[in-house]
Amino acid sequence: MKFIRYSLVTAAALLGLNACNPLKTDLVIDPNFPSVGSVTNNATKGQLDALAVGQFSLARNGLSSYLQVVGTIGKELFNFNTTESRWMTELNGLRPIDNSAFYNRATTDFGLPIRQANIVIASLNATNSVTDQQKNGYRGMANTFKGLAYLYMLNAQGSNGVRLSVEDPFKPSKAATYAESLTGIAKILDDGASQLDQAGASFAFPVPAGFSSFNTPATFKQFNRAIALRVAIYQADWAKAATLLSQTFYNASGSLTAGPLYTFSPTPPDFANPLINTATIRIVGIQKMWDEIEAGDKRIAKVRVLADPATYSSGVTYTTKYIQNMYTSGTDPVPIIRNEELVLIAAEIAAQQNNVAEATKNINIVRTAAGLPAYSGATTKDALINAILKERLYSLFYEGHRWVDMRRYNKLGEIVLPVSTMKVLERLEKPVAEVNWDLQNP
């Protein structure tokens, strides 16, 4: 199934969740951009299905901005962008962050999938075109993607927190604290899981090919619980994380690449994988990071060695011989969460609970797959956590984790700076529209 690039036209896309203040506009019905009113009053099943397709499509919003921004800040990759030096300067602390710059899309682009989910839920509450059981399938799917979008947004904003109530874009809640935001996101995901439990054996709407192994309420719930597991480890709630792990698609003997995928097509109305290198965007690996990978580690294939090292010299000078090799085609799918991440989370939970055998077992699942010998380092909790963070660095490269991992362990100061004058930011600034909204609505 190809995605249609569409969303519901809304009141200019939600205050600070998009990069402009909301404005009321006259809405018209259009097959690709239907008005909110056309679906929030007795929507047909066809309209609900279109909303569901839109939810899957919009879930990909912000993907490239997010992964490249957090990867840059966490010093696991750089964007050698030929038209925009701020990728290398402002995001590396060499100049002040601009809260109206392009890189704020790592926050603001996730406003649309959240808005879409709210519209899906509101539409279901005002129609009888599908059964209550079917409604729970749509709701569970929407709340899963809503929780995921909020989590991306919170990762970018850190201690700024996020607004958890934006159903009415003209009466949003104030930003919650970081801890409150995680609690709120966990509740959204829990609500989705409960709805999926009441959704029967199958979904009433089409599911894209990237979710072929997660195309029923029961299997989609495993995806939902995997995202909830991320939230739990961010909360350092290891007991809850241990409970959630068994509800995911974690498989100690399964493929490490298993998991739901975002899919793409260069043929309109869809769009190509936005993570590939282009004439103006070159995603490169950090020289020291890849120079120091263990001999024989198969994960070196995530990067390619350039015949002539690449040098960036606008505002800062940096040279590396490594360039990302994960995405080379516009049709390459992108994982949302993989079994390899779940295996490393299992190791982390065990380490936090002082279960050395279980921690090393899961570390070694990843190391064996990478062609490496078993872990032979110290087995104190701190040593195991450091080992797991190292495995996550290579296993989850270009998947948006390094910066968040080091921040949640208060280890930002341990990130090696590729250039001595660089800094590691703690978070992005609150987008200018959010700031302006709060000024106008104290």
C-alpha cells in the first residue's frame, strides 16, 4: 500500500506544535485535504479509513529532521549540508540556538501526527458507521502514534516538557514538566493498549506493508508496548519496564531487525526516504567513533569508507572518512523500533536489577550477531550499563538514541567532542511560536 501525502486541514496546524501561531481559516472539502468538519460529524467508514491511512503517513513527519538533529547534538553523526552551516555550528554549540530555525522541526513536525490522532478520535466519537469494537481499533492505532509523536517531541525539548492537552488548539494546556510529560505519554500509550485489547481480531482499516507483522490489534499492541517500554526506561522505572518487556515483540532468539517499518516511494503522491544522502546533504559518521569500533564488528557496514575523506569548512572545520551507508535508495524502509533495541533494553533492565547473567546474555546476543566474542568486562552495574551504552551506540546508529541515552544517564559530559570547541546541548530551545503563545496567553 502506498501512502497518500495528506492530512486534515486544520486551524493552521496547532500553535507551537507547528512553526506558526494558529489562525482560523475557511475550510473546504477536498479529497486530499478534507475539512475537519467533514469528518467530525457522522464520518463514513471510507472517511475513517482515509484518516487511518493519513495517520500512518503523518507518523513519518519530522523523521529526517529529528534523526539528524538528535544525531548531530549527540555527536554520533554530522550533516555536511552544502547550503546550511547551522547544522555544524549552532547544533554543536558554536553559536546560540535560534528557536525559529529549520532544526526546530525536530519538535514542531510532530504536531501534525498528534493533531491527526485527535481528529481520528473525535471523529470516532461522533459516528455510527463502524462498530464499537472497530472504533477501538482506530483509537488504539491513533493513540499509539500520538504517544510516539509526543515522545519524539519530548526528546527534543527535554526539560522544557510538552503540552499534553491540545485537543482544542486554541486552548492548549501549559507545558508539563519532563517527568509529568513522560507520565502523560505513558497514559496515552496505555489507553491505546487498552483500546487495542477491545478491538477484536482484526483492524477495519488498511495497514501499510511496513506493518505486515503488526497488522492486527494483538500484534500492533506489541508495537505499542515497545514504545511504552522506551518511556519506562526513560523514567528509570525498571520494575515497570520488566513487565512491559514481555508484552512487546522482544525475542531473544529472533531476528534483530524485526519490527515495524516506515515505508516510502519516490513516486508521487508519496515521497522518497528522506534519510538518504543527496547532492546537498551528506550524513557522515564521526571519525573517532568508527575508528574505535572493535575489529571484526559487522556493524561497520552502517558506514562506508570514502576514497577521499570529506571535509566541512563553513564555520567549523571537520574531516571524516566515513559516510552513512544504511539508506541508499528512495525506497529503503526505516525501522521505528527493532528487536535489537528490545534486546539491549532487556540487558539494561537486568543490569539495573543486578541480574548479571541475564544482562550479559542479552549483551552477547547482540555481540554474537555483530561477529564479536562474548562480553568479558567487569560485571558491576555501572560497568554493564557502560557496556550496554556502547553496544547501543553502534547497534542503534542513526536511529535517534545516543543523545537521549547519555542525557538520561547524566553522561552528556562524557560524549567525546569531535572538535574541541564544540558543546553538547542539553535540549533544543522552545520554538518561537510556543514562546509567543505563552506571552499572549499568560
